[in-house]
Amino acid sequence: MARLAARLRTYAARERLLTVLLVAYIVMIPLDPSLPRRSLRLLEPRVYAALVALLVASRGLELSGLPARAASRLLAKLRGRPGLLYSSIVLAAGASAAFMTNDAALFVYLPLVMSVERILGAPLTGLYVLVALSVNTLSMASPIGNPQNIYIWQHYRLSAAEFAAGMAPYTLAGLGLLVVYTALLRGPPARAPPPPPVRLDKPLAAASLAAILGVAVLGSLGMQYEALLLAVALVGVARPRALGAVDAPLLAVFALLFIEFGEASRLAASHIPVPATPMEAMLLAAGLSQAVSNVPATVLLAHLVPRRLWIPLAVGANVGGAGLATGSMANLILLRLTRVDTRSYHRYALPYFAALLGASALLLALG
């Protein structure tokens, strides 16, 4: 028994976020005995299936050696020019997010940054956070850039062109801030030592990239279960061992996050005022996103916000994703997959969030 207790303590210390979420779930049950019965619905199985599919594809991509090979070549071309290296990665990640969703882009570019970090032998905390900020910000450009955009696009029956035009000024403001923020980023000189030999598993790399693209397309069409089957089939056929390497505790972490954020948004619903002006709608969406994450906040507010206020709702939800770590699932993915801690994340993210919120408020007032 003592040995089991010691093992549990060790596991809890290693998986702190999972432990905290599990304890929080247990504490919630006496407050609402119906929670276990409603947990599957709160989990949002379709969204969760898409997330698991991305985790499978991302793990396959990392094991294929493609990010490490790309990092070596990128460093060789941009030797001694860290500013250009960082801005290339940050802006490419954000541009990709507009077409393949922010979470999918993050799963592609995080392994790349990890490989750059390993080659340089120095921490790249700021670059990690900027990649997350970039995919959250620039994904607002298109109706398929992130889950909240997809929901707003469908809920208000907007055309793709109408959505893109409405979000363009705010996207450009975010792009400008990203360029400035990246220029100010300090990091180790991008002087690559002789790159280590990297064995590229071409079948696994191709299967993983195809899986990520397939998940992005099928997810935007509401076919998340099919996306999961596609990712498992492609990666599993290419290299079965890659499926066994998927981070199981991470799957549990995201399941609990979905359930607990969903419960929090349900409890908050009766206390939320109906916004009457564009500024109220934007600030409410950005603020609520900090508490329950931007996707649950969007779903909740879309039933209160009239169609004429869809732009401030979308802007607030997207800007809110760049705030606290809880503001977006992409932020939580970053914290779980890398060695970036919450304090370091907020040191970079909160000034950017304040600047982006201020710029968006100014644009909204002028518009």
C-alpha cells in the first residue's frame, strides 16, 4: 500500500495539471450530483474527436523526423539572423492557421520550434508563446480559422466573403502587433552547429501531414468522427508504433477541460447581461473567454447577441484567446506539450492581449 501511495504521489507531481483537474471534477460532484451523468454531453464528443485526431497526427509528424529536418535546414539558411528566423516561423504559423484552424497549425509548428530549440541548445520560451499568439490572432481572418469562427459563421449564416471582410481590419491590426512583438523578441543567436543526422520517415511524414489536412477539412464540414478515423488509419498504417506514442494523460487533461469549462459556462449563463452595443459585445466576449475559454464563451453568447453584432462577438472571442492561458484551447495545448510555464506564458501574452484589445476597441469605435 505504501508503495502504491508513493507511486501515486510521484505521478501526481509529474502530471500536476491532470491532478488539479481531477480534484476539481471530484469537488464539483457534490455541488451538482448530475455532473457525471451530463459529462459526456459537456465533453462535446465531436470537438474532442477532432482534437484527438490532431494529437495522433501531430505525434506521427514529430516521430517522422520532418520537423527536425526542417529546423536544420531553416537554421542553415538563416544563420546569424534570429529576427528573420523567428518572424518566419511566427508569421507562417499564423498564416497556416487561417486555412487549417489554429489548433492544427499549432500541432504542426510546435514540433518545428522544439527541433530548433534542441539544435540551438537554448530555451525559446518567447518564440513558443508568439507562435500560440500568432495562430490565435491570425486565425480570425477566415471562417474556418478556429472553432469559434466556424460556429459564428454557421450560426449567423454568413458568407465566407462577408466574414473575411468583417474581420480584415482586426486581423491586420493583430498582424502589425505580431510583427512589432517579434522584432522585440530576444533570444539566442540563430547560429546552427553542424546539424545532427536526422532520419526522415517519409511514409509517416506524408501520412501525418495528410491526416492534419484531412482533419482541418473534415472538421470544417462537421465530420469530426470521420476525421478521427482518418487520422488513426493513416498514421496507424504508416507506423503502428506512432499510435502507442500518443500522450494518454494529455487526452485525459483535455477531456476534463472540456467538461469543466462547459460546466462553468452553464453556471455563468444565468448571470450574463445581454450586450446592447458593439463595444459591450466585444468586451463581454473577450472577458468571458478568460473564464471559460473562447469557444464555450462564443457558443453561450451567440444565443444572446443579435446578428448585427456578430463582428464584435467574433473579435472579442478571438482577441480573448490571446489573454490568459484559459482563454483558448491552443494556449493549453502549448503549456501541456512544451516546457513553457504559466507565468512565462502570461509575461509575454498579457501585454500583447492588452495592446490587441485596445487596438480592436479603437477600430470598433471608429467603425
